[in-house]
Amino acid sequence: MLAAIPAFVWALAFLLLPFNGFGVKDRLDLIDARLDEIQAELRLLNHRVTAAPHGEPAATPPPMRPAVREPDPPEPERPARAEPRLNWPR
């Protein structure tokens, strides 16, 4: 019973305490501002890549070499399946 009273008070305080008391709102505002900055940087980079200056082609990755695949080694020949011989004494 003694342990239930502090637990009840703690749970009641947790429910009544506004979230900005934990600092959640400030952290969410910082994350939101950083996300806006990242989105702006992505828009700028996308604009730079797609906007080709005076007829020059947009930046393209260098051509890739075709993959060279070595042929699989031939499978060894398997002998025909033979049933085991049972030499039981009679």
C-alpha cells in the first residue's frame, strides 16, 4: 500500500504535466527547423543538377563497364545410382 501511493502520485503528475515540461515541444521545433533546412538544401541540389547551363547536358554518371561473368565450372559426372548390396548370411 505504501508503494502504491508514490506510484499513483507519479502517474497523476505524469498525466497532468504538459509535454513542454519535458522539453518535447522545444526538441520537436528544433527537429522541424532542421528538416526544413534539409529540404531546402535538397531542392537547391536538385535544381543545380537538372538545370544545365547553355545547352550542356546535365551531370550524368560515368558509363559503367559491363559486368564480366565467368562461366560456371562444369559439374562432375555422377555415376548412375546403384542400390546397396546386402550380403546377409543365410
